[in-house]
Amino acid sequence: MTDAQHHPIDENPHRAADEATDDMAAQVENWIWYGFQSADEIDALIDEGVAAGDGFDVPAVKAFAASTIAKKRSTEATWSETTDCDKLDRAFARLHEQGICALHCTGDTQDDGFEAVIEALSADGVPEDRYHGYCFYVSQDIDHALDDEGLLLAFGHLGRSEAKETEHVAAGQLICEALRQEGLEVAWNGSSRCRIALPQLSWQRRTPG
């Protein structure tokens, strides 16, 4: 067996770098259209990838980030003054006041979301009885929203013992009401086993800064 067979990537030393660059560009594009990071923060995240040794073409990725942000800002100028994401922010703020720990973009998976809720509940300065329920969505849910498939929210009741179905349902009803009060269309069958859907939500979150 030859060395090339041991290390097939050596046949094309640029392939790994090209793939790493494509992967990083895709991640950057997500960050930009999700809308939670400023241009400076995205630049810092790219630098973190460099420090981690991800092996991508840094100038190419930074140029792609700049052009994508410019494109998004041009698109933002066509959006309504109040977007569905603004309405979602207001609903989540209302829910916090009502004892629901409502969190945005809590990672990539449902497990990430539950971990984020636990971290929020255990954060310094948060009273033990501050929240009685929670709701969140993850990056995969945003991906669906960007594809015009609406947004799904996980939710539930918080308690020292296993919550009853009626308690989960009560939390869901409170969440639905807060969303409707902000003018968002809500679809939910009233079961704790079904996530709350915002079927018509248009994901338009302006880049900070």
C-alpha cells in the first residue's frame, strides 16, 4: 500500500482547505441571516475558527461575510418597520414578566435548548421561584423559518416534581396568548406533546449595530 493510499487527501492538498472554507462560509451565512451577531462579532467568530485551527481561507471567508452582510442590509431596507422577529422579541419579553423563561436560538438541538433553560434558571441573581415555565427554539427551527416553513417553539412547565399535563398545557396557553397579543398567528393542538407553531412567521431579524 502506498503513502497516497494511506493518506488520500495528499493527492489534492487543496481539497481539505476548500471544504473547510465552504463549511465556514456556510456557517457565517447562517450567523448573518439568523441576525443575532453584529458584523464585529461575526468577524471575531471567524477569528476564533482560525485560532481553533479549522484550516479555511480566512481572507475569502471574511470577504464573503462582508458581501453577505451588505446584501442583507440592503434587503433589510425593504422590510416593514416592525418585523415578525420584533413581535417575537416583544412576546418573549412579556413572557419573562409572566414567569416564562423564553429563550432565543438556544443552540442546534432540543438537548441544547433544555441545557440553556437550566443554565438560565441557575444564573446568578435569578430567584428560585422566578419562573414556572419555559419556551425556546433552536437554530434548526430558524432554518425552517428561513425556508418559509414557520417557527416551532418547545415549551413546558417547570417544577420540582414531574409536572402534570394540565400544568404543561397552562404554560402553553400562556405562551400562545402572549404571541397572539403581538399579532403573530399561532397553531397548537393543546397537547404538551406538540410544539407551538408560528406557521406564518417570516424570519427577518436585523443585523445588530
